[in-house]
Amino acid sequence: MEKTKDSYSYYFEEAPIPKAIAHMAVPMMLGMSINLIYSIIDAFFIGKLNNTAMMTAVTLALPFTCILMAIVNVFGAGGGTYISRLLGEKNLEDAKNISSISFYLSLLSGFIFMLLAIPLLHPILQILGARGDTVLFTQSYIMVFIIGSPFVIANFTLEQIVRAEGASKVSMNGMVISVIINIILDPILIFTCHLGIAGAALGTIIGNIGAVIYYVYYLRNKSATLTISLKTFKPTPIICNNIFKIGITAFLLDGFLMVSSLLLNNLSARYGDYAVAGFGISLRLVQLSEFIAMGLYMGVVPLIAYAYTAKNINRMKKVISTTTSYMLIITMSISLIIFIFRNPIYYLFSKDVNVINTGIYILIAMLVSSLFAAITGIITCIFQAIGRAKEATIMSMTQGILLIPIMISGSYIFGLHGLIWSTTVAEVLTCLVGLCLWIKFNRDTNKIDSDLDN
């Protein structure tokens, strides 16, 4: 297992930029890809049940999982970026405190969420847009996630914490452990135990538990920088403010994503189960390029945060420009491959002609938007990494504020066509806002760099 103390000082300060990016981002990209492969395999197994209502139920549950990810990012993104900035200041003692505080608060928030969500299960189902045959399937699926929510939140929080100190391989290992457990258990729980989509959810939860155990072992026994010891659990107003000011921006982003997903489910349901299923399958396919791009720019967040805090602006800019170039090339290449083979790929998930025809059309619109989403994502992560809460909040809110009215007006004016292309339009506009903020930030950092040279 990598020695994090040596790892973070070398890769954060001395390693050539491509090597540092590869060290931090490649394990993250592999981990995200493996998670996506599991998601696709999960959809494949459920598709083998030949029940469109089940596939629709899994799609309807996506906004619910967004709630969990929103909570995760309060402590994962907020705590993780704060840890990287503290390491840039060589403040190792506070970094230990943040890792412990982030973990225990994430675990506590998971239990609170579980206690609140169980009594509200039926209203949640109505909000998710579950109707008719999909109600029982959606209920059984998300009930498992509600019970397992403390482990899901803790898992993804710990993943971001260990990555913040430069332990990218450890971060990837945890994701791989979770996915391997999922893949092994999926066919057993779905088919052998006849649990259907509830079995798929249960496999995911058990996989998350396995990853949590791994991360806890690492932080207790192997990490030279961080800890989860209760002795270091000493939250103060200043510490909580630094965690939450960035964590809340990430929470808002996922919160708007949840609202837009709910809206998408309810609007697409007007056109039938085939439209909802088409959106769900297309989303999983497009996530291949989106998740790899996400793994790339999320992987370098600690490098950006560390360099900025250490006032090594030139290195920070080189990390950003090199990462952006890699990201654009990868996103366009994967999207092109998916587009070329869209027909045979789609037949793997559904035999329903309506689902296939509508889904392929949706897929094309999503592939176009994925390029702009990647640019928006890296700009948002930059602002989160350097602690610029104002810009990060603007980016998080802009996407949601634009998408919701565009989605509603597009659906009512242009019908299903307008709904399908609404995300693309919103992504383009959000990307333009991000580029404007980036230009302003770049001028500010040029001034800082010039002052340091003088």
C-alpha cells in the first residue's frame, strides 16, 4: 500500500505534471469506470427479467440516490478539499482533525436521513413519479437504499478523504472492492434468491459496507497523514464553516440534479414507460464518457487545492490546462465510439422497439451535452478546490436554475423533443457562465502570480 506522506509531498510538489495527473487521476478514472460498468451490468441483469416496469422503477429511483450523493458531498467534497488545502499549508494536525470530523458527521447524517426517510416512504414514491406497476418495484428498491444509507454516505465520503491526501490507489481499491462484491452478488440475489430489483439494491449496499471496512482499516493502520480516531473528533465553528462552505456548493449541485431528475421522470412519464426507460438506459451509456471525465477532473482536485494554497500558481495552471486537454480528447473519443455503435449497444438492454427508437434519439442529445458538462464540471471543481465558495455556488445554482424552466417550457412547447434537448441547452448555457467566471478568476491569479514574482 502506498506511503501517503511521501506520496503527497512528491506528487503535489515535485513530480512532472503529466506524471502527477496520471498518479492522481488514473486510479480515479478506473474506479469510476468500474462503477459505471457495474451500473451497466446491473441494468443488463434487470433487463433480463424482461419487465419494462422494473427498468422504469430503477430510473425513477435515480433522484433518490442523488439525495445521498448530495449529503456525501457536504462532507466528502467539503472535507476533502479542505484537507488538501491544509496539506498545502503543511498543517498536518488540522488535516487529521478534518478527516475524523468528516467521517463521523457523514455517518451520523446517514442515520438521521434513514430515520427521517422511512416514515416518508410513500410521499417519496409519489414525488419520484412512481405510478401503477412501478410503485411496488420502486418501493422495494429505494427501501433497501434507505436502510443502507449510512454506509453509502460513509463510503463515498471516505473515498474523497483518502484521495485528498494523495492516496489515489487506495481510493480506487475501495471502489473496486465495492463493485466486485456487487457484481458477484447481483445474479445471486436477483435470480437465485428471487429478490428482483431489491436484490440489485441489496448487492450495492453490501458492496458499500465492504468498501467502508477497507477505508476504515486503511485510515486506522496505514495512513501517515489522516485518521478517524475519536480523539481527533473536535469540531469547531471555524472547521465546520470551512467544510460546509464548499460542501454546501456541492450539495446544491446534487440537489438541483435531484430536482431536475424528479422533473424529468414526471415529465417523461407523460409519454409512457418506454420514454422513462429510454432516458434511464441512455443516461447509463452516456455516463461512460461523463464518469471517465469526472474521474479525471475530480482526481486532480487535490493537486489544484494543494498548489493554490502553497501559492504555486504556475503549477496549478499547468495541472488545469493539461487536465482539460486530456478530458476533451477522452470525452469526444468515447462519445464518438458510442454514437457509431449506438444501435447494437442499445439492443443489449431492451427488445422493446419503442424503448430502442426513443432511447437512441435521447442518447444522441445526451452525447452532445456531455462535452459541455465536462467543461462545466472541471470549472466547478477548480472553484471548490481553491475554496472560492462564491464562484462554486454560482456554478452549482446556474445549472439547476436554467435546467428546470428550460425543461418545463421545452416539454410543453415542443413535447418529447423539447424535453430531450432541454438538458443540452442548459449545459451549453451553464458552460458559457463557467467560462466567464474562469476568465475573471484567471485574471486574478495572473495578478497574484505577478505579485509573487515581484
